[in-house]
Amino acid sequence: MRILFVIFEFLLESLSLKTCEFLTSTGTPCVERSKVKKKSSKENKQEVLAPSEQTSTMKRLFGFEKEDISSWHRLVCLLSRPTDPASLGIFRFLFGMLMALDITQERGLSHLDYKYLDGAPVCRFPLFNFLKPLPMDWMFFVYFVMFLGAVGIMLGCFYRLACLMFISTYWYVFFLDKTTWNNHSYLYGLIGFQLSLMDANRYWSLDGIRNPRKRNAHVPLWNYTMLRTQIFIVYFIAGVKKLDADWVEGYSMKYLAHHWLFDPFKLILPVELINLMVVHGGGLILDLTAGYLLFFDATRPVAAFFVSYFHCMNSQLFSIGMFSYTMLATSPLFCYPDWPRRFFGRFPEFLQPILPFVSPAPIPSSSCVYPKPPSGSGEQQEEAHAAPKPTTLSFKHKFRAIFTILYIMEQFFLPYSHFLTAFTINVNTDSEPKQTSAQTFGRGKRFSHVEYVFTQSRRWKDHGDMLKQYATCLSENLPRFNISEPEIYFDIWVSINDRFQQRIFDPRVDLVKADWSPFRPNSWLMPLLVDLSPWRTKFEEIEGSLDNQTEVVFIADFPGLYLENFVSEDLGNTSVQVLEGLVNVEIVDEKKNYSLQPGEKMQIPAGAYHKVYTVSEGPSCYMYIYVNTTEAELQRNFTKLSELQEKVRNGTETEPLPPELQPLVTGLDDQDSDHSVIDPVVRLFLKRQKRMQEVKKRREASMVERFQRFASKKYYSIRRGFLMTAIALRNLAVGLPPLEQLTREVAYANMKEPETDQDERLKDEVGHGEL
């Protein structure tokens, strides 16, 4: 309770930061408050009010005077101004800890042996084609070095070496596989690079214990400036990207509003408005304003609340690893640099030995520039005597200032540098997530089956550069299967943000021989049909007019191309209707062609191939309307079985059940009854009931049970990563053991909780995804 009271008291004090002397988002040290003894309320009031009378508005808002940026000399002095290292030290600790956790999770240490298994015929997608993965045991060693680097950053132990260990291995793994790229993965590498240049080991670090000159020493202001600007760019550029029409109109994250996290909003708003106003509108406003609001004292508490709420929601909505927690750790960087001293200073004294120290004041550092103290008498002379000796600008101060400015300019430029490699972009330059499907038509409904060979990822199918790499890799592997000089064509369809399904690559081009360069146009990349975007409003009207069993898929195709399709026999009622343009429909078996104009439709026979040719001068637009008659019949049978089961349980069924229906009585009680059922419909019905019962149990689980399940899953994942690393390091040190021993060791590392094994079996069952 005492600790909770301390935290609450500190938060209350933070709410009054707008009355402080000046804004330290620029890094002005405020350590004097931690040294001053407690005074009477009258004295405190006078001390707080004094700055507003003595300090200019510019300094109160931005932390520096206009004269501080009026010349190069003064700007360098400003960026080298001595600043409290406390906030930077806490961020270093949190970042290192989160990166150590990230290595075992999103970086993939727990399943590294599956990804880099020696001898596996797998196509890789590095940034540079000359980059190759090391043998599997050496890849575990790379990850081990990266983990040690992250721990070293966290503890501030051999700090420069730890940063070098982390960023060198991190960027190697990052460049090795483009299919795992995310914006936040790129951000981790940037922050790691920045920390390697900073004096972040001056507070709460083992290096400070080893070297008293580093312990609690000032850091230059540019340390904070660079990090704060980087985080500002993350928010602001994300907001600018959200000004895209798809986001503003509510299409980019259309189905996110159905998540349970938005249930409180459903009490006052319909789902459509939650999607438009909360998900898209709220996300746009927050990203555009978060950096500014965190900057100023008056708005920082409000910004911290909404930013924290935003990142906590994202941690549940998306599988983005440690990104949400890393962004939460960056928010205190915008507070006063001495906030850890004031915060931890309110904890009980018996906890002080294990907490970051709150005193004494920071000591001078050669990295900073100290001004000449003002001349005077009395107290001013005493302060001048105690102040650090004035320093003059050196080359290193100027170089660091130049580097800081150039780095910030480069970070603002990079998000808009697509014109340099504009020809690598397929259909859209927006960095926001898209709802995409390839070789499938409409929300997971497939007309054809696609096999992915020699690859562990499917992200390559949406990127021209990776598609070229994949085609090259296939041409090198297929000769092993007696396929010499193969020609490889891709017919990939995507629907971006509820638009028409369309091709993004020319299916007539052999990508083995196709030219590729990121610096010149590539003719086989197809453009996004943005002119057809207004049709999305009509899609909603058409879908709303159909019954629950009828599905629709909207297709757009380019002139001179055709779509060859096979209609499964399960789709007993399939038709095609033209919305725009002209098409010819060829029924392959019948060898007949039918011309269709806008508004016309025709029935497509099931169990046969057909081709839809686009014969108009512009793109054609049409839609498939179909009913899965097999699924509809199955659902009717399920309904009958459910009603019969309910009658048997409540005693209203008077007729005895036939033998094939007897398992309906004990199906949920007997764990093996669904495996011994002869009737396939009854067996599938019982399996479906078991899955629904398991899903219901999970959804109704208490917070304690959910945490236990989460902790257990993470424990076994991290456990496997460390055990497999230990095995790999042993192999490198003393060689491979006998095969029987190695098998036992891997089996021990693969050990999982029984409930986890059951979950995986359920996921493998047909129909589990529909729940």
C-alpha cells in the first residue's frame, strides 16, 4: 500500500509540471530540486512563481531562448548542455530488458532450428543476395551474442561492447530475412544504434560501479534530443501516412471494431461509427498529435494517458511482440530528466539499496559544455565556486552536433524516399496493414488450392523483389527434380482494403528471365486500380441484399487478360455477373463462349473449368455469386442433430435412438466417443461441439487462469529457446554427441504443457478456424 501511495503521489505531482521553471523536453537539467531541502508552503509557492516572472515564454515552452539557436556556436553549446542522466539510464535498462525478451519471442530464438535447419531446401529472402545464413549451430551462437548484448545494455555492463554485440547481430538477422520485416523491427535497430553513441551508462549501471568517473555523470542534451525526435517521428509519420483515403474513409482496419476491446464503445456507438471514429479517426488524431502533446508540460499527462491506453490495446489487438511495451518505455523520455530521482526518492528507505540512486547531483562530464558562471557577490559567488569549470567547444562537440542534425534530417527524409526505389512498390505505398489474400477469392473462400514449396513464409507473394528472388530460387532447385530450365509464371490476386480482387503481377511474364531493378521501372508490376475504389460502397449494398448462405466475390481484371477458374462441385449454385466493362465467358468442356455486358449474368456449371476474358478497352469488373450447397446441407444436419440432442437431454424424445445416433447422448462426456462414431456427420458434429465447448471455456476463464495460461506458454517457449541454444553451443565447443543423446536432448527441449498439446491438436482439426 505504501508503494501504491508513493506512485499516486508522484503522478499527482506530475500533473502540475506546467508550472515548472521550463520544459525539459530539450533536456535542461532539473537536479537542483532533488538537492533542495523541504521548505514551507509559502517558500515553495514563491519559488514556483518566480520563474514565470524571470523566464521568457520561449524558454518556459521550449526550454531554451531564441538566442540559443541564433548562431552555430550557441547551437552546439545547446546540444552539449549538461543534462541529468537518470531518465536516459532508466530507458536504457527498459530497452535492454525488452530486447532480451524480444529475442526469445519475435526474433525467433525458440524456433530457430526450424528456420535454419541445415540442408533444408528453403528459399531465403535477404536484402542483399550475397547474405547467407550460417550453419544452424552458428546461428544459435549469433542469437546468443545478440542476447548477451541486450542484457549488457540493460545492466550497463561493458556498455559500448554490449551495444556493438547487439546491433551487429541484430542488423545481420534483420537483413537476412525480409519476410519478417516490420516497422518496429526497424525501429529497434535504430534505437540500438543511437544508444551505442550515447552515454546511457552514466546512471544505474554496472559500468558506473566499476568506473566512478562514469557514475552519475552528466550527459549532453543531444542524447535526449535524438531519442525524443526519433519517437516523435514514429508517431507523426504514422499519422501522416494515415491521411491516406483508405484510412480516413475507414477501410484499412474495417473489422477491428468487432474486437472485444471495443465493447465499451458499443454501449454508446454502433460498430460502423466505432470503426470510423474510434479506430480510424482516433488512431489518426493520436498519431498526429502524440509527439506534440508529449512535448509540452501542460498536455503531457493527457498524452501519456491516451498513448499508454493506445499501446496497451495494440498489445492485445496485434501480434507485434515487444513493440507496445517499448513505446510505453519511451514515453518517460519526454518528462524531466530527473524524474527517476524524484520518483524513487519517495519509496521507503529500506528499498533504496536496490533502487536507482536519488543522490548526489550529477558530476561534470567531458561530453558536455559548461558555461562560465555569472559574476556577482554573495550567493552567486558561492554558486560559481561550486559550479563545474567552464569548458570550450572542441571538435568532438561540433562533430556530435553535426551528426545529430544530419541524423534527424535523414530520419525525416527516409519515409518519403520512395522515389529513389519507387519501382519496388507494387500497388500501394501506405505502411499501414492491409487485408490481403493471394490466389484466393473473398475472405478465405477458395476456388483453387495453392501449394507453397521451398519456403517458410507467404509474405513474398505480395512483393515484387521477393517474388523475383523466389522464382530464381525455384529455378535453382527444380533441376534436382528433373525439371531443367523451368519457366515460372505467377498469377497472384489480392484485395487491398476491400477493393476488387485484382492481379498485381503480369501472369504472362517468365520471372526467371524477367529483369529486376529497384531503380528502374519493371513492366510486370501491375498498378492498383484506384479508380474503382468508389465501388466499395456498392459492395456493402450488394452483400447486404444476400442471404447468410450466399457468398459473393468481386473481381477486376486488365484488358487482354483472362481468369481461368474451377468451380468445385460443392458450389452447386454459382453465377457470374458483369458490373463494368465487357467479358467473354468460355466453358472449357462445352467449348462455348458467352459475351456479357454490364448487368448481365450467367450460370456457371459446377465441377468444370471456365475462363473469363476481358475484351473491353478498360478494366472489367464482375462478381461471382455462389452458394456452398455441401456446407449448407451440413449446417442443416447439424441443426437437426442439435435439436435431437436437446430433446434427448430434456426427456421430450420418446422414440429410442438408432445405434449410429447413440453417441449424441454421451458425446461430450466420453472423450473417445467421437473417435468411435461410424456416422461421419455425427462424428463431425461431436468434434464441433467439443471445440465450441473449449472456446467457451477459454472465453469465460478468469484473469488468473488467463495469466497462468499466458505465463505457461511463454515459459515453455523461452525454455525451448535457451535449451536449444545450450545444445548448439555445446555442439560448437565439443562436437556433436551420439544421435540417440541428441534426440533425447531435443525431445526434452520440446517438452510442452499437456494443455498446449491439446490446443495444437484442436487447431489441426477441420473447421477450427471458423470459431
